[in-house]
Amino acid sequence: MTTTTTNHHSDNTSLKRILGLPSLVFFGLAYMVPLTVFTTYGVVTQETAGHLPTAYIVTLAAMFFTAYSYGRMVEAYPAAGSAYTYTRRAFGGRAGFMIGWTLLLDYIFLPMINYLVIGIYMKEYFPAMPAAVWIVGAIAIVTTLNILGIRLVAKMNILIIAFQLIFLAVFIAISLSALGSNEAPSLISPFYSADLALPGIVAGAAILCLSFLGFDAVSTLSEETREPTKDIPRAIMLCTLTGGILFIIASWAGHIVFPDWQNFGNADSAAVDVMRRAGGTFMVTFFTAAYVAGCFASAMASQASVSRILFAMGRDKVLPSSVFGTISQRYATPIGATLVVGAISLLALVISLSLAAAMISFGALIAFSFVNLSVIKHFLVDQQHRSGTDLIRYGLLPGIGFLLTVWLWTSLSATTFEVGLTWMAVGFAYLLYLTRLFRHAVPDVDLQET
């Protein structure tokens, strides 16, 4: 154990290793929210001209290679921080800071989206209660649970994921029963038809990257996992494959139930049209309950993840350590970072859903791209692992992941680039301040433990 790590222990800045593989997988799936397929269901179905499952296949391919790269970097650096840690170790403190700053886009604003959706749906059921009440209440509950400890969050995730999976099983069963009707479409039409167009598929796939953020969140729990170098890579791949398969099946089932996607009442709420046709008021109610519960679980998981990223940056003194690098004496959780995330999440009271979504995609794909590059830099360049097998494991596979994520990144909208580049400019300005115009190095701390 390094001297620096010893100081972490003496200062009570090390997290307890209590998580195993099942808890990690449920954490990642809770973050991804199995029902998130219906969040952008109508928008991406229209973007892809009715080929949503095909777009999910493209996204899953890109995420599979990227998940593989995350697993390799966890083996090299089993410490909290995710893409921030990996990029910093591979390319230096300045690059690590910029990737960490960019990564905050998807982690900070994903809780906001969940709180917004909770407010919208609960307002529909209780019109007399303002959405702001539900939003503030959800933020207070989630922040408190994350302070109390990750074990409690993990236990609640299991129940909520089970509820969503039960709903998906019922929905898929209903969709299969529709296959015998005269209005049922071809089984392969959601994947391929004469009007399939590659540009629309790629544009839709870029949006769907948001659905796969869960495997990235798992890597932020390395310091709370009993066997991180073994269980984190496995959990990452399991979350990616399981989530991707669920998304493909659910989107296919939705098309079977409601094939005339041109007739959605509102693309943003197309899931309601699908559920109403599938099972009337009962399915709409069932869906709403399961979806709100899923958003609550996702808010818990996403707030826990961003708190640990801020904790890692605070512990490295990239951010003020007195706030972000503190650990609760009683609960052994990053209390300072958790409270800050809860306060920032109050922006859900004033921000729009579309703006919050635009600030996620840009950061996610940049972070994914640099994790793929970090594998190449660390293993092939720095460690000089260059056998035939190594060139495949540390060169070809992460190289494919990099090319796929960049391909999707270039398909994002102009608005996304405007917001994302503005955020990066603010981060670069802070980096200049932090390093006194690069006269000083970005503070660095060895996070490895033996």
C-alpha cells in the first residue's frame, strides 16, 4: 500500500468493501432502468422510421466493446472515479480533469431527468399537488438514502428491478398474444423493412446511448466491491448484455402491439399509446407505477455514482477536498459530494426535460471514447503488451469501441454540440485557474490499494 493510500485510511477517506457481483449487477440495471426503453420510445421510433430494435442493436454493439474496455481499466485501476480515473492515469491530470468534467454532464443531469419524470407522472395522478412538491420530496429521500449507505440502496434496487421485470414479462406476454391478430405486423419488420435508412438508425442509436449508462456507473463502485478486479468487469458486461437484450425485446414487443408508429398522439408520451392498446387502463396504470419506481431507483443509483466521482476528484484535490473529499464518520459514505449533488438536482425545478437530455449524450460518448483510448495507451504503449493476443485484447477490441462511439458522437444534434462545447469551455477555464495557466500540475493522488 502506498504512503498516499495510508493517508487516506488515517484521514478516513477510504470506502468500505461490501458489494458482491449480484449487488453490482442490480445497481447497474437500476441505473439503466429496464423501462427506460419507453422514455425515448416515440422519438427514436420516428427517427428510425419504425426500426427502434435495429437502433438498439447498433447501440449495443458500440456499448459492448466499450464495456469490455471499462473492464480492462478496472483491472488496472480498481479505484473510484470511472472514466476520470482511467483517462487521468493514461493521459495525465489535465486530460483526466477534462474527461471528468465532461462526464459530469451525464451523471449530474441524469438524476434531474428522473426527478422531472417523477414530478410529471405524479402530477398526472394527483393534479392538486404541484410537481415541485414531488420533485423536492424525491430529492430529499434519495439524498438521505445515499448518505445512509450503499448497502441500503442496493437492497432497494433489487425490489424495484423485480417490479419492472414483472411488468416487462406481462407486457411481452400480451404482445405475443397479439401475434395471432389480423393486424399483427411481420415479426422482422421492426428490424428491417424497405424504408430502413442508415442515417436515421445511427441518429437514433446515438440517442439510445443514454440507456446504457448503467455499466459505466458500476465502475464507480470499485472501492466498495470486495473483489473489484474480478467482479466489476463481469458486472459491467452482464449489465450491458442484459440491458441491451431487454431493450431490444421490449422495443420489438411495442412495435408488435402498436405497429402504426406514424399515429402516435405525442412522440414524447408514445408509451401511453402503446400501453393503452396493449391492455387499456390497467396497463397504463401498471406501466406508470413501474416506470416511476424505476426512475426513483435510477435517481438513487445515478446520484450515488456522481457523488463518488466528485469524491475521487475531491480526494485528488482537483475539487475542494474539504467539501468533496469528505467521508461520513458514521455511515462511511461521501457525505459532502452527496449533499452537493442533491442541491444541484434542485435545478430540476426549472430546467426542461429536453435540455437535460441534451447535456447527457455529449458527455457520455466522449467519456466512452476516451476509456477505449485509455486501454490502448495503458496496455500497448505504457505497459508494452504487444503479443498477438495482446494486440487483439488491448488494440483491436478497444479500437473498434472507439470508432463506434465516435461514429455515434458525430450523429448528435447541433444543439447537443452547442451545449456540450459550452460546458467544456467552462471546464477548461476552471482548469486554467486550477493550474495557474498550466504553470502547476493538476493535483494527483495515488488511488491504488493492495
